[in-house]
Amino acid sequence: MRGSKFFWGIIAIIAIIFAGFLWHRNQVSKLKSAAQNTQLASDEQANGNQEQNLANDNSASEDNTDYNALCESGQSVKISDVSGDISSLTGKLRKVYPDDSASAPFKDYLYFLEATPTSFALTGQDLSKLDFFEDRTVEVQGVKNTDKKELEVAALKCTGVETNQNIIGARKKLMSYIGAHINEIAPHKAKYKSWIVDTIDFVDENNVYVEYYDTAQDDENANVSEDTSRKILLETSAAAGGNFTAKVLAYWEMGEDDYVLKEGKDKFSSVTDLTTYQFNTDTQGWDRIN
């Protein structure tokens, strides 16, 4: 009898231990599932942001409107319909980039308006059009949420220097001159054929960075394996007869990953807010790209 009780006691203990094991495994499974769901939700949010950025980029790339012309003329561009009292804010339109410290306060948004005394996050529908106005001085109309420092965008237009026709005209004349005389201005002759200007970055109205390359790179039959890109910093001034003087202050050649300074000094190395134009070989004109 005593042996029977002992036997059943052992069985009961084993049953309790087994039940405890099953309960523990169930709890661990629940915790793992919860963690996976949390990670999944986080991944879905990240993917959602990436998809929104991609959708904006695709939408912008398919839009053939000449926003540069609209900007220079100061015309208003409608973004979306909004409800509420309309306010206006003026500043630099910035896009949010993860590695940009200036974007850090707006990491949950796609765009913000860098303004004084307070910058505002830009919200609303169809914001992809804002890509065409990145880094430009604009006046934005929309519904302001002062507490959240948000502005729901209804429309915007370029203002200030962006619409100054005297400045725009002078830049185009200077760029045309540099494009036509790059082989005389460049401190070294082209190795294969001749130089052609790719982009011009304005520090101000007299100092510009010029990136150019050997036209042999555009020739499929030319045996060119190297990157012939070069860059110079020019100090310019207007001269008689619609001409210009152009003094080379610094000269770069392309290295493995980036330009390497070879001659002179980059006196504007700390300047990051540049106005960039690119030469359009189809139209033989200059397109504002930043």
C-alpha cells in the first residue's frame, strides 16, 4: 500500500513538473510572438515611409511641368486643398535626410520650412511637388498648427532672389560664357578631345564651382576607361563687350571616390548652400537642379 502511494506521488510530481514546463514554454512563445509583432510593426512603418518616399520620387520624375520656369516667374503652384485659416510663411524649403543634423527635429516628416524665428514641418497631400523647390526660398500658404510647428501646405511660390530677373539673367550670361570658353579657362588641356561643362555651382554671383569632363567620354568609339571629370573654383567679374574675367582659385581631379584638390585653395569649403545648374545637351541651355 505504501509502495502504491509512493508510486502515485512520483507520478503526480512528474505531472506537475511537465505542466510547469508546458506553461513556461507557452509564456516564452507569447513573449517571442509579441516581440516579433512589435518588430513587424516597426518594419512595416519603416517600409511605409520608404514606399512614401519612393512614391513621391516616382511622382516627381513623371511630372513634366516646368517648375523652374514657374519658380523664376514667381507663379503660385497649387499643392492640395486644405480647410482652415490660411497663413503664409517664408523660408528655405528643405527635404528631410536621415544623416542631416538640420533635419533631425523633423525626422518624422518628409519636408520642412527653414524659417526665422521658427521652422515648421510641412504636411499635407501630394507633397512630391515640393521636390522641385528643394533648397529654394519660397512663400508657403497653408493651415498652421502652431503647437505642433506644422503647416499643412495648400500652395507655394518662389520669392526673393529666386525671382530676381536681373540676377537670373546675369547668371545665364556667365554660364554661357564659361561653357563656351571652358577650354581656355581650364588650367590643363583635355587629354583626349575637349572639355565640356557639366554643372556650375554658384557660391554667390561672382564665385562659382565648375565641373567639367572630356567629351571623349560621350563617344562610344573612344577608348576611354578613366573618369576624366575635373572641377575648378572660379572668381569672375563682368568685362567689356558682354565678356567676363575668370580667375582659377582651385583645381581638382577625380580620385577613386571623389575629387582631390590638386592646386590652389578652396576658400568656400565651409559653404554648403549652393545654387546648382546643369548643362542640358538637348536644349543647349542651363537647367536649375538645386
